[in-house]
Amino acid sequence: MNTLVIGSKGQVARHLKAILPAHYSNNLFLDLLQPTSIESFFWGFEADIVVMPAAIVGGIEFQGSNNIFTTNINMVMNLLQSKAFNSRKRQIIFISSTCAFPDIENFSEDDLFVAPPHPSNTYYANYKRVAELLFNNSIHNCITLYPSNLIGEQCIIDVNYTRTYNLHFIDALPIKLKKKEFNFLGTGTEFRQFLSTNDLARFIKLLVEELHDPTKWRTTNYIIGPETHYIISYVVNLYKHLFGIKYPIVFNGELSGPKIKFGRTDKLRKEYPNFQIEHSLETIINNLKYLKVLIDQ
């Protein structure tokens, strides 16, 4: 079976390319905003399993932009309305986001739609939710993954340090500090789980290998993340301590996300009890060191 990863330039897909076996193919010639591109690609490439981390991201500072929602939904609709894509039944693995978590403090997979997402990233969160429903109601099977806050060495850094708005929090942290931007959004008291992108990629690989058996194709969802979570200000102060930064950091309370984002991984641990996730503090420290070296080059 062939596996296609859509969004091959992003952080998740870059990890997948490194660990998936030879049946992996990326999408260098596929543009989801162009229906003709989708038609020509899928008539020429037999993809049985389609991994979908592709998205136009904006970050919390662009939460008020409806373009984030409409552009991403257009990509999904173009795909699902394609005759070539629908010419065969496929297994989709759709990567959602913590932005789509319900705005409650503690929840499992059964609770993902019991409350709206936090308004701090409304349009991107709603895109993820609507896309999951669209995939679930198509002719295809869809497994949706909800990873906690991602960090990983395959992040894409703007070498000119001109933007941090569309990076994950930890990836943006050393850029902000190198630019001597000492003000951070929120209060610093928010709790977050931090997941290595490599762990997410390993789980996707596990799914792909299992799904080579078509009898295992299904529609379901999983929250994936560590059992531990940390206060944002702790992570910032950890970076300061590791690299000897003396100046004070200020949290301005603006555009704060939810106080707690803690998704319980009940279903994943029940169905995949042998899958181990790296301890998140180790993940944080290793990634901060990696980013420090990268930014200082």
C-alpha cells in the first residue's frame, strides 16, 4: 500500500519523512487550493493511506482572521469533491490541534465536542473541527489525532527572526529572546502538555503499518500527549536558567489562551498500551538546547 503525506514541508511531515519506510511519498506536485492539481495528482498516484497535517496556520495573533478558516476548509472541500480522490475508498489520518480542544479543563476523546473551543484561536480551531466532521461524513475512513502542544527538532525557523506568530510557543521562545522581546502573551500561569513531534510521528507510523491491513481501517479519534503538564512561566524561566539570561520576563495578560489544556489519553493508552511517550520535561530541555544552537548560528 502507498502512503501519502499531504503537507510535506511542515514540522510533522518532516519528521514522518525521516521515519516512514519506502512506501512514503510526499506531495511536492499537489496544491490543495487548485482542484485541477488534485485531479491530476490522484489519477496518477495510488494512495491508499493519506496522512493530512497540511494547513495554513496563523497563530494566536491571527485568531480574528476568517481567511484562516476559509482557506483551510477550501482545501478540504476541494479534496473531498475531487472525482480522482473519491475514485477509491481511502484511510485518512487527519492531524487536528490543541486549538480544537473543548474549553474545559479536563477531558477525554468522548468530550471533544461537548463544548466550543477557547476563543483565543477561533477560526483555526473551527477549521479543525469542521474538517474532522467533513472527513468523517465522506466515503473514506478517518482517524483524527489530537496532539498536545508540539515541539520538535524539525521545526521551521525564520532565519531573519522577522516573525514568531506562526511558530509553536517553545519554538518561538528563543527567537523572541534573541530579539530582546521580553513581553509574552497570557499570564504565564497557563498549564500545557508538551509533546515531541517525533512521538507524534512514531504513533502515525504505528498506525500506518497497522492500516496496511484494510480490515483495520476505521473512523475514530485519539488524543496523544504526555500525562505531565507544565506552567508556561516555568518553561520560560527554565530557558533563562539554561542559558544564563538575566533580564526579567513580563507576561502581559493579553490574548491569553485557556488556563488549562489537559486532554486525557484514555483511548490511546487502552488500545496501544505499549506505546511510550517521551517524558515532556526531557522533551522541553532537549528542544530548547537545539533551538538555542540553531538561533545562534
